[in-house]
Amino acid sequence: MNIDFHCHTTESDGTLTVMELLSLAEERAVDMLSITDHDTLDAYRQIDTQNHNLRIITGIELSSQWNKRGIHIVGLNVDSESASMIEAVTQHSAARRQRAEIIAEKLAKLGFSDCLEGARDCATGGEIGRPHFAQHLVNIGAVSSIDQAFKRYLGSGKAGDIKDQWADPQTVIGWIRDAGGAAVLAHPTKYKLTRTKLIELLADFQEAGGEGLEVISGAQIPSVTRELARLCRDTGLEASAGSDFHSPNQNWAALGKVAPLPDNCKPIWQRWQ
Ligand code: AMP
Ligand code: MN
Ligand code: MN
Ligand code: MN
């Protein structure tokens, strides 16, 4: 089975439209796909999930905050029309708009004017995120790359890293469960936590009703996969896997080229097969 349960379109910070992404997934012979845009389900307004060669699981990547740290929680198999998902996307898209204004003010203080308009143009109507500010800073020649924009202005601890925007994990997991979905902790190695802290996060996550862990996120080294599989076994969390695809240029996050799960994991997709 070729599974990809984490990817993005132009509805958030991806570069392919929903239709372009679906064509690429079909070309890559993906069997089960979840489009998981940041804080929006708008992709699902454009597709009939029943009417494709591949199985589509309705998904979303919700931003959250655990003890002052930003984390991401993927909701899989959510009902996009449910009251809790409507509440989640309404609250978080308002938070994104407010945050965008604050980021633009901070960047203006550093001498970069009109960043809100610039980032909006880069977002082409989708949910606005830090990558759109990064792209704008590249476009105006303030930095030479997206990576440099994050390192200097938008990444952790920098001016454009705004805290306290997102619902806590209890709330986010509650929204996902109320929408009939399963909550999965996204890309656990991206939070730069010690093993002890990660185990603490997983305990809180599970206590709040979280059920899955992304054992594979994009291209990663086998020792990381083994360690995450072990954490699944120790905690009883089900395993998920996704590319975290944003753009065809990023070969470390290639759509539909997700490594298989180790044998000792319980794949979360067994629920929907
Ligand atoms: P946001 O959801 O607006 O806070 O933006 C977070 C997104 O920015 C992530 O989902 C990544 O797609 C992207 N991102 C985070 N850090 C970096 C980085 N150092 N370089 C490039 N993109 C990044
Ligand atoms: Mn992203
Ligand atoms: Mn993420
Ligand atoms: Mn993602």
C-alpha cells in the first residue's frame, strides 16, 4: 500500500493546487491520501472524496501550543461539515489573520514595509502563513532564500515568531474527536525536544485523546524511524506516515514516496481499509 497522510496545497502553504496535487498522487500510484492543509479544510470543497481512483481520507493539520511550544496535530477522517471542524477552522483562520498583522508590524519595525500585502499576494487566497512572508522577503531581495528568511526573521525566537495564537492540545484533540476523526501528533522530531520531553508530550497527548504518532515524516534516517516505532509500541499509539509535501522542488518531502512503517507498528489506516 502506498500511503501519504500528510501534504499541503495552495489552500495553505503548498505550491500545487488541489487538482495538481491529486494528479501527482495518482501518477505516483498513491492508494490512500490525506490532504492536510494548515488550519483549513478548503481543499475538500473542491473534491468529491468518493469519486477518485485513490482513497481520500479527509484531513487537516491544526496548529497548537503545548507548554509555550508550537506543535502540529493532524486530524484524520474528520467530518469537514461538523460543528467542531467549523469552529476549529473559524477560530484558527481568524488567529492566522491577526498573527499576519502582528508579523507585518514587526517586520515594518525592521524596515520592511507592506509585508502584509506582499504575503497575501504570495498566499494566493489560501491561509496565510510564515512561508508566505518568507517568500515575500525573498521577492523584495531582503533575503536570498526562504531558509534565510526563517533563520533571520520568522523562525523560532525571531521577530516573526508570535506566541499564544493557537488552541491547546486538549481543545484541538477535542475538535478532531468531535468531528469523528483521529488525532495524530505530526512530525515529532521537528520540535527539538529531548526524549524525556517528547515522552511527556506523548503522555499529555494521549491523555487528551490523541491516538496516533507520525512515525514517518518525509525522508528521515532509519534510526529515527526505529525510535519513533518504539515509542508507538511503548505507548500504544497507532502509527501514521506522510511526506509533509509542500512543493515538487523539495525532494526530502516527495508526495507518495513515503517509506514503509516498521513491522512492529499498528498502521492507523487499518481503521479505514
Ligand atoms: P506557520 O504555520 O504559518 O506558522 O508556518 C509554519 C510552516 O512554515 C511549516 O509548516 C513549514 O511549511 C514552514 N517552515 C517552518 N520552518 C521553516 C524553515 N526553516 N524553512 C522553510 N520553511 C519552514
Ligand atoms: Mn507548512
Ligand atoms: Mn507541520
Ligand atoms: Mn505539514
